[in-house]
Amino acid sequence: MKPSFICLFFLLLLCFVHYVASGVVRQRDALNKFYFNNGARRSSSSSSSSSSWASSLLSVSGLKSKVYDNSRLKEGDKVVRLPGQPEGVNFDQYAGYVTVDRANGRALFYYFVEAAKNSWSNPIVLWLNGGAENIRKSRCFSIDRVVIVVAWVGAGPGCSSLGYGAMEELGPFRVMSDGKTLYRNPYAWNEVANVLFLESPADVGFSYSNTTSDYARSGDSRTATDALVFLVNWFERFPEYKGRDFFITGESYAGHYVPQLAHAILNHKDRLINLKGIAIGNAVINKETDSKGTFDYFWTHALIADETIRAIHKFCNFSSDAPWTAPECDRAIDEANLAVEELDVYNIYAPFGDFDGVVPVASTRYSLKKLKLKVKAPWRAWMLNSEVGGYTVVYDHNLTFTTVRGAGHEVPSYQPARALEMIKSFLQGLHLPTI
């Protein structure tokens, strides 16, 4: 039987989760087993338990009340040709708005590219870039089988999935230096899947609300609810995709968005959404481990002094809501920030290597350590085109941690071939290749 897995890559982290046929109960058990708090600030009424978080989502009846008439809208969304698009495009593409709250006039923008081959049988991959900065609570989990891949972080809070994910990373086109014309991306993910880019939440990219106060009320719970409402309505608009294998992927703050949307889908048991797995690139997951890992990464890459890292370890408590209360900690953090201010911390050795310093590999490893999993298959290299593509290790529950060599913050930009090989193996339920 082919192995199923999730990939998570941090420093270029991507977290993929595969569900198996054992059912929703087993999926939820695994999800709740791996949930952990990221230490972000919460509102006074919020709870850290996954059950309390789930209860804040729409009820099943509430979700049905937000299924709007999507008939005859698909044809109007079809993109005949993008500005500057090259000749010879062999796939259909669509773009438009899906209403998620008619009363408040809230709608999310999407861009959908069908697979270049076998669009009728290939899975659907939803892509989410990191979004709103004012989110108050989050959790991450792993369901059943997991793969964690170190190799990219995408742009952070408030970034467009169209502008970043589609046009800089994994979409079918890239933008020429003239800013006006496009060229084909030979490593686009629609070579192996139908890819849906979603601008979420409503204050990101082209997504909007006609109710200004909506923007101040944005948070993890509503982001997940709106995305679920979007998907249910989108499948009504594209009914031929109902029941198709469906994967949720993303990067950066999508470390919150992706697992919470998966949780919302499982909570509602919507048969239209055949969720198979999740993937998060360079995920923001846990404030304590993310922060500690960042400064340790700076030190191990000779960017900050020994005295600076010793002071950070001694005086900074990253597990608290206000970690930099000691003046010695403040001084050490200032020294570290000053040392890297002339660098692109998204790729400290640009234009090379797995060198993201925002959510680095050290942060991912600290997050994995909190799961307290035993190693199932030892650390090994994976190969592509007779070269080491990166390294990988498998833990209990088939959680696999994988690095992508030579990648910066946006893996599909720095290492597009390796990123495509990784996502292809994930979607097909295969292990990354060896020699």
C-alpha cells in the first residue's frame, strides 16, 4: 500500500497531513492529540481547548443558511486571457468573488487554474498565504500521517495568495521584469493538481467587506468559518469537483489558517469536501519555539555574538506573553536585531540555500520536540536529478520532517523543481525518492 503523509516545511517549513479511510473519528483523535497552543494572546473569552474552539464555528444549520445561489456564475468567472499572457496556454482558469456573508457584504476573491493534464481526475489543492496580523488564537495538529518539510516560509501576515503564491511561487505564470508580461512557470503545481488560490481573510488582497467594522473583528475563528463558507459555495459553483480529493496548503501564518480550516471541515462533515491532507510551509505555529529557534539560528550561522545568545538564553522567557521584560533581554534582542538589519532575513545567504531566518529550521525542530514523538525511520537524504534534494526523517504516526536544500523563504521560487517533486510525492502518497 502506498504511504500517506503530511509535509510541513518551516525554514521553509511545509506541513502536510494525510487522512486515511479509518474515518473522521480517528482523524479527530489524531488531530486533538497533536494540537498545541502557540502562546499567542487570546481574548478573555477564548479557550485553549480544541472543542471550545470548534464550538465557536458555524452550526451545521448556520452553514446551510450561507449557501447562496451560485448558478450560472462559473461561466462569468472564466478568464479568457490574462494581461501579458503567453501563447499556448493549455488549461482553463477562473477568477472571481464568492460571497461568504451577504448581510455584511463580505466576499473572498479566488483564482483557480485547472491542471494542465487530467484535470478531471487530478486532486484540488487550496493555497493560502499568511494573512491578518490581529489573530488572537491558534493551534497546530497532525492527523494520522504527517511529513514535515523544511524549506520555505511564504510572505507573512496580510499577504495576497494571488500576488505571492500564484505569481511568485507555484502558479502557472511568472511576471517578467518589465512588470507587464507573463511567462510560463515550468514547475507550476498545476502540472500535478488543480490549484485554487484564495485571498483570505476579507482584508487581504482583493477580498473585501462592505462593513468596515468587519476588518477589526477578523480572527482565527472567523477566518476558518469564512473559508469553509467559501468552499461550500465554490463547490456549488463548480459542482464537477464535488467529492474530488482535496488538500489544503499554505505558508507562514497559514500555520494557523490551514489546520483550523481542516478542523472546521471535519467538524461539519461536509461530504462535498473530500479532505485528504494539509500542507503548511514555514508555518508560524508556536510563539515560544518560533522565537527561540530564530535567535539560535542566527547564532549557529555566525550572525550574532556568543555573548548575545548567552544573554538571550539567560534573560529572555519566550514562553510568557511579555518575554522581554528584563533589561538584559531587551539589550540582547536589540543587539541581535542590529546584527541582521543589513541582511534579508528571509534568505540570509541570498541568492542560495535553505536559509530562511524568519521561521528557521531550528524553530521547526523545537516545535517537533514538543510533540515528543519517537523516530520511526532515521534521518536520510532524498534525491532529485542525481543530487541531494534535502533530508528527511519519519516519526511515529508517520510524521515526516523534510528539508529542501538551497531554498530561501519561498521554496518554489528558489528551488522550484525540488518543491514540485515534494508536492507531487505528497499528493500521490509516495515517499520522497532515494538514490
